[in-house]
Amino acid sequence: MKIRGYGWLKPNGIRKKLKDIAQNWKNSDDYKNSWLSRME
């Protein structure tokens, strides 16, 4: 059974999705204001 919207769950899809999420997060104010950004 195929569930629509879960194509990104394939191994390479997951990596791309996580990369997109990480990229968006790093560009967000939440990240810039967080302690993580001060650790870099």
C-alpha cells in the first residue's frame, strides 16, 4: 500500500528532507538566537 506524501521516506529522500529541514532551521531566527549558534 502506498501512502501519498511519504515518498521522501525512501533513504535518499529522507536525507534530502533532513538536509532541507536543517538548512531552513539554520536560516531561522530560532537558530541564530539559540545556544547552538554560539557553539560554532
